[in-house]
Amino acid sequence: MESIVRLAALKISNIKNVRNGQIVMPCANQKHLTYKKAEVLGLYGQNGSGKTAVIDALYYLQKIMIGSALDGEIADYIDSACNQAKITADFNIFSESVIYEVSYKIVLQKSERGACIEQETLSCAINEDNSRSNKTVFMDYRRSSQRENVFAPKKRLDEVLEANAENKTDLIVAKRIAEKSNCSYIFGDGSREIFCQNYDNHFKHYSEVITALFQFAVKDLFVIRNTHSGMISANFLLPMAFKIEHNEIGMKGDFAVPMAEPVVLNAERKKILDTLVEQINMVLFTIIPGMKIDVCCYGMQMTDSGEDGYRVELVSVREGRPPIPIRMESDGIIKIISILNVLIQAFGNPSICIAVDELDAGIFEYMLGELLDIFNKSAKGQLIFTSHNLRALEMLDKDSIMFSTANTERRYIRMKNVKATNNLRDTYLRGITLGGQDEVIYDETDSLRIARAFRKAGRTIQHE
């Protein structure tokens, strides 16, 4: 069986305005080591309390785990009062006969070119034959270490060199390349190729772990940030997050369709768009009754690269009405279309993890609640989202919701003293006004002071 990877927890330190914070997925919170049910985790809290920091951390975690070079802009996400930030992700990897409990820690250091990866650490506990090993570090890379000491501990390095003594030179070269290109050493192309070989010794377990994590980041992790919604709101692009499996060759990414005017696509890209539209329409008409989308083709036209192409436009089709350009639909409908393919994928694949910032943007609150309830009851994958719409608190149980706090040292908590019969929405609103939780969940605002400030500012403007 192909390995199934599930995110169990994410801890961040000194990312944006989060000094320390940890989110824990429902199964991990309940101490259930399983992949056989959906997991939904919603993040709620006041503006500026660290919800988006989780999505941003997952975005950069994914970039690092696929071996991409870090952008200089990541330095802007490190707390301005600190030189370092940390991201630690816990994963459970389910293979045919072994379950791995893995922690991957990244230390980001501010540098002359923005930020670099100062340290990467992989730890692992192995569950096999009804026994569990202790979680120990099996790969610790430090940028500042001597070049010959490519990673610690020495025992694991010796296992890699035991398979092929020439691996040491290749690993040293890979370390120099990773440092120069500012990418992960563990998941960079050169070293990953060595770590993911077939090993006959104990390192075979760790080789399987690195392979599974890389495949998860490449194929199964989808992070949809606010820029995704921003392009929709600007009526500029419709970025459709997608994954297509065809003849054992998978494709994944964002298929961006211009909304302002038709676009010229080559035959391959048009085929992908046709497949996407077909899959989306299987569900869309049940969410938006009587609606489907279509690819309107205006004929052949040469692409900029000189290939034969098709001039196409994405249109909305409703029963009994002529098609209209997709840009004429509401932002909420377009938002649903943009993420619908990956939601469909998560219904059939337990390894899919989707993280969406401001899932509720433009979506009718009753529909939002229904979608979350259906996903929670019927899907197989994982969904992490931030939202301000409190409807989800009435549809999901307390383990599926975490709240941001006013304490930068402990940014995310679950509500305590919540019974099965309690309405979590009412409990949250009561916690805002009356307290009673482990942390302050709302940095209190004074409506009288706000009104006075508005009046004072209004008088100042009038006198100018």
C-alpha cells in the first residue's frame, strides 16, 4: 500500500505575532492513531490574533518540504523582535505494516538575503509488531556545522555510508548546494535522492519516512492563502486548486483562468481544464441548484509559443438561461468553484490535507455549515480553515474547533468545560464577555471609547 500521511499537530514560534502556539488535529487530541475518518479543524478568534499565521506557516512548510528555494520575503514573517523562528510539524505515516510518528522541526534564521534554514531535525517513533520505539532524532542538520559533518547522529550517517561509501562526497556537495540555493538540506534534490534509496539496514525506515513526507508535500498538501481569494475579489483570475490522477501520472497545482477576457490554451492545458470542469460539475449543481460551469471555445488560435491553441472562456450555465462569463457570478460562488476539486479529492483520499484561510469569505453561512458538516461526516481527508463566521461552531464538535487568544505565548486553545449538549457558539460568545477559559480569548474593546474616538476624528476632519 502507498503510505498515508496525516498532519497531527503544528507548532509555531516567532511567526508574525505568534510567540508560541500549537494547533492539534482532532485525532491527535483524542490520542487516536488512525487515518480512517475525516478531520476538520477550524480556527476562530479576533482580528490580528494569529489565525493566518498558521496558514502561512503551512505554506512555507510545504515549500521547504518540496525542496524549493526560500523567498527573501519569509524574513518578513519572522517576529521583528527576534532573529529566529521555528516551525514544528508532527505527522503520522501509515504504511503497510508500520506506523511512524514523525516530528519535523525547522529553525529559520534572519540573514543578509532575508532568511535561511539554520537547522532541520527529523525525529521518529516506530510502531511495528505491536511495539513502539521511543521517539528519537534520526537526522539533525545544522547549517553552522563543519562541512564534513553533514548530519547527526553519526549512527544514522554510518548507515547511509554503509550502503555506498561514495554517498559521503555526494552529501557534502548536496549540503553546499542547499546552503547556496537556500533550500532544505533533507528535502533538497541532491540529498533526498540519496536518503530515498533502497536500504537493507535500519535506515530503510527513515528512507520511507522522508519519501512519504516529500510525496505528501508534493501531491497531497494544499494551502490556499488569502492571495487566492484576493485574485477572485479583484475579478482578475479564477485560481482553481486541483489534483488529477491519470494513468498513474498525477498533476497538482493552481489552474489560473483569467476572468476579464478569454485565454488561449494549448491542447494539453485545455484537456486539464475540461477534466477539472467535468469533475467540479459532478458536485456543483447540488451546492448551487441548477448551476454548472462550461468551457466556451471560440475556435483555434496560436499560442505565444507558436503551438496550436484554443481560445476559451469559463462560463456559468443555469437551466433555461444563456451562458454568462464566470466573472458575473458572486465571489462566494467563484470561491466554492476554486476549491471544489480539492474538496472532492479529500472525499476519496485520506492523505489529502487542505488548509484554507478565510473559508467563509463570500459564502452564505448556512451553506458553509452544511459543507463543513458533510465533510466531517463523509470525507476521508483533513481540512484546516480559518473563519469569522460562527456557523461552524454550531455544526462541529468541540474537538474540531480551536480559538486564538490574547496571549502571544499561548496563541491557540480549545474551550474547556464544554458538554455535548452545549452550543459551542454560545459558549464562545460567553467566554468573550465573561471569561472563564484558561486564556483571555478576546482583547477587550470599549464601545464608548471607540464612539468617542470616531466623534473626535470626525470633528478634526470637519475643521480642516
